[in-house]
Amino acid sequence: GTPCLIHQPSYNMLNRWVERDGLKDTLKELGIGSIAFTPLAQGMLTNKYLKGIPGDSRAAQGKSLKQEFLNDQAIEHIAKLNEIASRRGQTLAQMALAWVLRGGRVTTALIGASKPSQIEDCAGAVANLDFTEDELARIDQHAKDANINLWAASAEREGPSR
């Protein structure tokens, strides 16, 4: 059969299940690449929602981002992450992408841009892909699982039946 060459998990600062279940380590051991989808958490890890929900946004249109995900606690964490990004000379989206790609375990971050300006912003992430231990520690204080993984059920694998 054909070997598995690439795996595509949902992964971002607010959806860190691949770290908890050891998937990143397993992929490395097996020499399998990883394409993270939703690295910007459907736009939550951008500056789009820091001042409310814009009318033309996914959340307002009831698409892949539920409005309840944008609760006060989540916005508070996102605002703190935005401050860390600013200190790094990056937009929040750029830092979120650099963070997903840190350490080389994730080989690609799949962005879902809807405007050319978003692509240009995201491409700027490569200007600063390195993190200090202090930055990672500060990010960890605010990069908390926000229970936003819409794909959790599809990622579950059933064990052998008895």
C-alpha cells in the first residue's frame, strides 16, 4: 500500500489537541509531514474580533466560527496574544502562524484567506519565525484550549471491536 506521507490536523493556539495526544511526536517518529489547518482559528487569531464582531465576518454569517467561541474570556486571551505579537513586531496572524510552525514539527500551515491583504499579512510571518523561551512561556499563559475544535469527532479513531 501507499505510505502515509502527510497528515492534516486542526491545530492552533486555541486548539492544541495534537500536543495533548502526542500526535506531533508520533508524526515525527514516523517521518510523516503535517499540514495544520485552521492555524488562525477561523479568524479568531487575527485582529478581526478584538473590537466586536464585524458584519462581514464568518462569525456574523454563522459559518465555521460560532459566535459563542468569541466569549469575553477568549477575547481577553486573544488581546493578550495580540500584545505579545506587537512586541515581536508582528501582527497576531503572523505570530499565530509562526507559532504553529515552531520547532519544525508542522511542515505547512494552511491559511483560509478571503482577501489579498490577508495573504500578504500571513506571508509576513516568515520574517520572524523564532521564539525565545520567555515568549513561549508568555504565549502559553494565553494560548489555552478554547473548546473550538469542530472536527474533534472526525479525528477520533475507534479501537478494535470486541
